[in-house]
Amino acid sequence: MLEEQMREFALLQLKLRQEHKPEHIRNETLHAGSLMYFYCELCGWLSDVLPESFLSRPRHICSECQLLKDKGWLEHPLGWLEPALYDVAKQTTLEHGYDYTDPRTGETTKAKE
């Protein structure tokens, strides 16, 4: 029972993050040498900040969404939640000028230039 309440609360928090996304910093508008900002593919909040010369792969899922994913809470019993999150991830990624690869199918959608 407690686990189900925690899951419902966490999914509500995810929904609120999706509905109230912060304004994104567009990396291409920053000066050379600036930090690079990366946003969560699921909720749109900041997931990583790296120096311009970063060598490691940036996180594309924030720690809050990663926890939901690790616990398996993104899969709704009725099957509607996870596909909706992938749609949000695709939209958010493409809006910010990045190609999106659907992890379920491997299909890549190119960002408009």
C-alpha cells in the first residue's frame, strides 16, 4: 500500500515537472567556453551541466526521472503513461534542436535545422 502511494506521488510530481518546465538555455546562443546545459527527455528539467569541452556523455534523464525508471514506475498498469512520456521526450528533444532516437524502436527522428 505504501509503495503504491509513493508511486502515485512520484508520478504526480513528474506530471507537475512536465507542466511547469523551466525556460531552457539554448547552448548554441552561449559564448565560447560557456557551460553546456542538458535537459531531461522525460520532464524537461535540467539533467546535466558540463563544460563546453565535455568528454563524458551528458545525462539525458534527470535524477528524479531516473529513479522512476529504475523502480519501473513509468509503466502504468493501463499502458498509457509510458508511451505518453516517450512522446513528451521526443517533442522536448526535437524542440531543442536535437535528433531523437526512440529507445523502443531505435527509429531516429531528425531535428529541423
